[in-house]
Amino acid sequence: MEKTASRTRSLVGLVPEAGTERLSEPAHPAMIRVTLQRYPLNVTSQLEARLSTVLGGRTSAALNRGLGLQTVGDLLAHYPRRYAHRGELTALATLPLEENVTMVAEVLGVKERSMRSRKGNILEVTITDGSGLLTLTFFNQPWRVRDLKPGVRGIFAGKVSEYKGIRQLAHPDYELFDEDDSLHGTDAKTWASTPIPIYPATSTVASWQLQKSIAVVLDTLGDLADPLPPGVAAQRHLLDFRTALEKIHRPTEDADWKAARSSLRFQEAFLLQLALLEQRAVIRSQEATSRSSSPGGLLEQFDARLEFKLTSAQTQVGLEVAKDLAGSAPMNRLLQGEVGSGKTLVALRAMLTVAESGGQSALLAPTEVLAAQHLRSIARILGPELSAKLRPTLITGGLGVAERRKATLATVTGDARIVVGTHALLSENVEFFDLGLVVIDEQHRFGVEQREKLRLKGTRPPHVLVLTATPIPRTVAMTVFGDLEISTIAELPSGRAGIESFVVPLAEKPSWGDRIWQRIAEEVAAGRQAFVVCPAIDPSHSEGELEDAEGGSSTVVETLEALRKNPALKSARIEAVHGRLPSEEKDSIMRAFAEGAIDVLVATTVIEVGVDVPNATVMAVMDADRFGVSQLHQLRGRVGRGSAKGLCLLVTSAPEGTLGRERVEAVAATLDGFELAQKDLELRKEGDVLGSLQSGGRSSLKLLRVIKDADLILDARKAAESVLASDPKLAGHPALRQALDRRLDPEERDFLSKS
Ligand code: ADP
Ligand code: MG
């Protein structure tokens, strides 16, 4: 690593010339211009400067290669993972194998020996944290004994490996705390208590190399305008941006980095909320075709035909949707509600509203099975007369050529007012005559880009309604879907008997295994139907398995075979369905099950979403620990949809205390989807929650955690709302405007401008 050579390089364009202190109160307008001229560089250009303009070429190349850091701003936003102290040592016993670690430790002893099999020698250095030991090995570097003397402390970094049962670091990097360190006019106590930032490092860039590069950058950094409006920062006693950067990277005591972290964390939340609110404003400023229903129209005819009364939640949400549709800006709404709460019905009523003015609606489903089922139930609930007018049409990848041509023709002419499909609907040769509404069923299966593709299919931006049965905690919704309005259906239609859930822990109670099949046989004997869900199709294929699952899992093929041989189920009609069957076959099996011609359906998660068979009362989920919390909750929603009580058996061999088992227990413990969604988040790695938003890209979350920082996010949201309310374009907040533009990748910026 080049040392301070880079510090003395000419820092073209980075440091304001000497004597350019900002004039606080310009006495005359002309002076403002003078000030600006003497201060040619704004915050953006300082932070956007390539690292190679400040650091040596080799260093900046290493930072880019190892950590993807390209600009001064990237490096400064590479915050320490934690802080160590020279006085304290890092616990060695907990170091994870095969990972790059950075630790503070003390040299205990050094041994040099020659190798038996080949020429050369090995230096073995034992370091300690006071209790545990770790060996450092160096081949043919005997000169290191000069530095690594017993009693010396330092930071050591490397990949932990095991050799003959003893943990070691081979050829680690290290930086010793030499006496120089303590002689910079500080006493021993200060020296020992000064926090040492430990950075996320790689095998090629060590933590202290980052620390040094950042020090160089901080030394050259001019004044930085604070993106936070002064009032917002003052109210929360936040450090200004420049100070916070200094203190998070070069704290002199623990209080420094703590204050810096909370200031930067707030800034992060604030910028994120502002970006989402802006995105929402962009959508709202677009012009959509206003759609409303009128007396005697299609919606009224439909409502009159309905065999049941809308729940009050359906009525309420229906009004919210109708209001959006009637507006001149495109609707962009998320509708969340438990499985079976009647979301699809709300969506269908919205489609009828759009159809009244000749507009078309597209309903996008995650699977072919579900799309086909939607089409059938829509046709059924519309009745023959309305169906003839609206021509509900299916477009999926499984259609034959002739069928597909017919369907796409009906779509492009506008005859089909309701088009249901899978992502085949997104393909380029599907065109609409007048696409007014896009309904996306089960949001989490569709990426943002897919939503976007559909949005572009209208001549004007269509209204968008997203349905999800996975309730999203408020702060997550605000963080991930902050651009959407949210409606919630919190009640189920009356007359549902509910579901009972049990864990069947085969590890502790192997005999309960047989009880499952008896229980299913009893239901079948009573004229009911059952689902048996497996995580895999056959021993060589699995669908939707979790990474943390271990060992073999139940498969559809094997389970089908076993059930057909089971004497308890001798007279039951048992079939199987999974994602690898041709779509006609899948469809016909699902239909047969819906019609009661199949008693027990063995399936993968293809039945997860939306399948509606009120006569199905039992579900056994095999190896339930292999599914996610929300997946299990969705699956369970397939039973107990009629007037008979549902039973859900969550079968697992996972021992108590494992993550998989915890998920299963959580699902068995409650039917409340909101509670489960919260639990799910706690059990998952935070990174999975936000997907791409969390990892990679400049907008990824750095200090912010959506669960832990819920209050902070709410606070930041309010602050962002009030700033935008008084200054929608942020014209009076140039530093904020720049920070906001800077946090987006060009690609993201592009995306925002499209939506
Ligand atoms: P979701 O999409 O929320 O899972 P659906 O809209 O598919 O729920 O409704 C589930 C079932 O309940 C369907 O058979 C539907 O016809 C029926 N349903 C919807 N609303 C009501 C209601 N208000 N009263 C009784 N049944 C209803
Ligand atoms: Mg549904």
C-alpha cells in the first residue's frame, strides 16, 4: 500500500483554495457570485471524484477490485463494521472458520522450524486474546520475528483455517501497535481507549488499509454542505454531515462514532423516504384515463347478481379504489388482505368499472394454474350475460398457436375487456386496444421491472392494483413499496369456520407419522378433500427449497406412491400435481380436484397461491421446515375456506431450536398474517427482505435496518413529507437535491423517470 505519497499529490479539484472560507452573510448580491466562484466545487463533485484523483493508482485500483469502491463518496460511505480498542482483545474462540476476520490480539510466542519435506522454514506465531489461542503461520519469512515479539499487540487479519484441528491464519496481514502510536502526545489511557474502526475488508484490502485511505480522503475533503435541512437536523440533535463522516471514521472515543452513526442513519432513512415520495409524486403527476361507473352500468349489474353481501372492508376498499380510478392520475395501490378475504372480488369490481368506459383490464397471475383458475372463477361469478359482454380471455405460455392467436386478437381489438394471464402477458406480441387497469395478483412473485413492463403497455399509464396476501409490516411497506398507496382488508367473509394448525414433530414423535394418514382418511370418508404438500417433485428435483435446510426431503413422486399403497387410503382417489407437468395436465388435475373427482392431491407449492376449493379441509405439509413463513401461511390458506373447519398439519423432522423448526412453530402459533410477517422478518436475514434494494447499487441500505429502526423510518418519513410539502422540487435545498440524485445509479434514475 502506498503510504502518504498520495497525500502530497496535487489534489486537483478537490480542495478549495486557501482562504476561501464561506462568507456567512453576503452583504451584497454580487458577493454571492464571488463566493460561488471562489468555491467552484459543490458537494457532488467532491464526492463523485474518482478515488484515483486522491489516492495512488494502485490503491484505488485495489479498492475498486476488492470492494467495488470507485469514488470518494463510495469510500466514505464504507462505514466501519465495528470498533475495537487497543486495550481489549477480540475473542478468538468465536472466530468463524473460512471467513475473513479482523481482530485485535497479543503475540504470545514465536517458533521457527524448518520443514521436513521441502526446503525452507516456517514461522509459527501464537497470538492470544487472554484465553484462546490462534496460530499464525508464515513460510520462508523468518525476518518477521523482528516485529512479532511476545507482548506486542496489533490487528491481525486473514482467513481462518484449520490445520490438524488447530485454528490458524496462514500468511495473515497485520498491523502492530508500535510505540510510535502511543507517543503522539497522548497518554496511555487515551491510546488504549481510542476506538479502532474495523472495516468490512477482503483478502486483498485489509481493514487498516481502508482506514488509511479514508484518512487521506478525509484530510483532503473540503467543506461539505449538509443534505439535511438545518431544522430537521437541529430538532434531532444530529451532527452535520462533514462532522459525522469524520467521527464515524476517526472517532477519539466511543461516543463519537455512536453519535455519527445515528446521524448518518437518519440521513439514510431521510434520503430513502424522500426518494420514494418523489417517485410517488412522479407517478401522480402522470395523466391516466379517469374511469368511473354509472347507474345501470356493468358494475351495478354485477353487484345485483352477487350471491353474498360485500364485507364492510370490501366496501371500504372498493370506495378507495373507485376514487383512485376516477382520478386523473394513475392509481398505484397495494391491496393486502388475508388469503380468502375477498381481494380478487374487489379487483374484479374495479375491472368492471374500467370496462364501463370500454377500457380493458389485465390480471397478472404468478402461475398458469392460478391464471386458469382466475379465468374460470371470473367467468362463473360474472355469469353468462356479463361474460358475453366482457369476453374474459386467457393468455398463457401453454396456449396452442390457434388459441393464442384468437386470444391476442381479442385483446388488440379491445373485445376482451378482461385478459387474464401469466407473464406471457408481458411478451411483446400482446397488445391492448385500451389498457386501463393492471391487476397484479400476489405481488411478491413479480419484480419491479415486470410491473414496469405492463405499465408501458397502455397508451396512457394504466391504473395499477397490486394484490398481496402476505401482509407487509408498515415500515417495510414504506421502505420497499413506499411509492404505493396501501389498502387493507382485515376481515374475512363471515361463515368461515377457521383453521387449526399443529406441528407434527417427527424427530420427537415418530409414531405421529401414521396418524397423519389416518386423519386424512377420516376426512375423505366424511366426503372432504385433502392436500399433501411436498418440497420437492422427485429425488432429483426440488421446488422452493430454503438454503438452510439439510438432508433429503419428501417428494411428490415418492409420497404419491406411498399413499396409494397405504391401506387407510385404499378407496381414496389420489393424484399429484407439480410444476413439471404440461400445463393442460396440471389444469385438468386441478379442475378435477375442484370438482371433487380427486380426494387427495399431492402437490408442490404450485397450489400455494389462490387455489380455491372450499371442500378441502385438511392439509399436511411435509418437511414444513423447508418452506418460508409466508409460504406456509399461504399454503395453509388453501383449507378452511368453506363452512367446515380446516386442519393444517405441519410435519417436520427438524430438531427444536433450528431456524426451520422455529418457522414452523411460528406459523402453527398464530393465524394472524401480520404477526407472522413480522416474525418472518425477524427470522430472516435482513438482506432477503429488501432484495435488490438491500444489496448492491448505491441505494442499498447501509446503516438502516427496517425492523430495528422502524421508529426512525417513521420519523424520517414525516420529516421528508413536510420538506416536500413546502418545497416539492427541493429548489431551496440544493444540497439535498444533489444528495438525492447522487444516491441513485444511472439505471435507477432512468427507471424513476419512466415510472
Ligand atoms: P382472496 O383473493 O383474498 O384470497 P377471493 O376474492 O378469492 O379472496 O375470495 C375467496 C372466496 O370468498 C371466493 O370464493 C369468493 O367468491 C368468496 N367471497 C368473496 N367475498 C365474499 C363475501 N363478501 N362474502 C362471502 N364470500 C365471499
Ligand atoms: Mg386471491
